[in-house]
Amino acid sequence: MLLQMLILVVGFVALIRGADLFVDGSAALAKNFKVPSLIIGLTIVALGTSAPELAVSTSAALQGSNEIALSNVVGSNIFNLLAVLGLCAVIHPVPVEAGILKRDFPVSIAVTALVLLASGGMRLFSGGLSEIGMEETAGTVGRLTGVALLVLFVVYIAVLIADAKKHPLQEEASENKPVLTCVLLIVSGLALIVIGGQAVVYSAKEIARAAGMTETLIGLTIVAVGTSLPELVTSFVAARKGETGLAVGNVVGSNIFNLMFILGISASIRPIAVNAASVYDLLLLIAVSLVAFAFSLSGKQIRRPEGLVMLALYAADVVFAVVR
């Protein structure tokens, strides 16, 4: 067990460091080709911060660990909304941009609802889900759904880029890195991400077996928190500096990326059998998203008391997952 814990920690460190290197190298290479920084942020940086989730979920899909592939995405999204945003709001009230309220939050909730319906939601609403055990299969996120999520993701990114071009920002002059340095950063970052993803999935499965935990539980908690560390660290540092303006956008954008791109790729590689517990977790994710959306609509910011409520809700969610 101690060895598996060590492998898990090393895997998380490799994921986070690899994501940093990948973002630095990709952003520098894009600047060499005169790509606007806003578009870099909407695409490359979003991919970099979600790279740990991508590595873990695709590795899990390849190894047939469907519970980890799905629960990692769902758990990361719940953690981002409640723990990351809640912590930022406690440190400093978090303002929410109008574009996020009109476009990104509704898209995030709608895509979550789509995944819920595709993975057994109909049985939930018809009452059939109560007749089976938590770990029994309730539905499947098939390849067709995976492809549909990827198509929706491409459309979403195209809309973001079109909007960014309509409202260009003044670019700051900066020294470009040599192309070879950029390539080396990208390659080394991807290598660490792949190795870290494999290590996390392997060790998480072994820890789950040894501790008598289900893969769904360990995906929702340990793996989800570990792969969300880039978002947590970035948002925490920004909040400490009082730069919380993009916190909600980063979290909601990362959640959309996780649902459309990561789950889309995972399901396209291998259809994901969804157990009853994950169906309930998807329903919980929709409820959590609606709570965060309601807090954001109230005064166009998330205040400290609301942040404390979000942290308390996350603690309750973890307790519920363990007890269940």
C-alpha cells in the first residue's frame, strides 16, 4: 500500500509538472507564429490545465477502468465548482463576467445533462435505477455519444475564437523562445503527462482493491482532487493576489473541456459502462452547477459566505461518497 501511495504521488507530480511544461512550450510556440494570447488561453492553456484529467481518463479507458474514466471527470468538475471556487471566494469575492453567465455556465449545465441522459438518466427518471445496486451497470456512454461530444467541443471552441477575434486585446511585447526550446518543452511535458497518467491509474486501482474501495469512489475523491491541482493552485495564487476576475471562467471552461473533450475521447476509445452511482453523481453535478450559477447571478459575484457554503457542500459530498 505504501509503495502504491508513493507511485500515486509521483504520478500526480509528473502530471502537474508535465502540464506546466506543455503550456509553456505550446504558448511560446504559438506566439512565435503570431497567435493572439487570448486564443492561446482559450485553447492551449485550457488543454494544459486539463491535461492531467485527459491523461488519467484516456489511460483508464484504454485499461478498461470505466469507473475511473467517468468518475475522474465528474469528481474533478464537482471539485472545481465547490472547492476551487469556494476557496477563492473565501479569500476574496469572485466577480463573474457577463459572457460566462450568458454562454459558458448554460453550456456546462446542458452538456452535463446530455451526458446524464446518454448514460442512464432515463432509467433514473423512470424509477428503474432504484432496482439495481450502486455498482451495477445503468447505461453506457457509447462511441456515438463520444463523437457527438467532440463535435460539440469543436463548435464551442470555434465560437470562443470568433468571439475573441471580435474583441481583440492589446498584445504585450515579449521575447520569444527559440522553436527548438518550445518543441523540447512540449515533448517533455507530454511525456511526463503520459507517464504520470499511467502511474495514477495503476496505483489508484491497486489502492482501491487493497482498501476495499470501489474505483468510482477513488476516482471521485483522490484521483479527481489530484488531477484538479493545476486549477486549484492557479486559482489560489490568483485569489491571494486579488486577481480573481478569471477564476469562474477558468473553472467553468475547464469543466466544459473535461465533459466534451476528455469524456468524448475516452468514450470514442472504448464505450464507458456507467454504474448507478455515477448516474447519481452526474445528477449531483448538475445540482452543484445550478448552485454555483445561482451564486454567480446574485450580484454578479460569489461572496465569502457563499464560498463557505460551497466548501461545506464539497465536504458533505465527500462524506456522502464514502458512506455510500
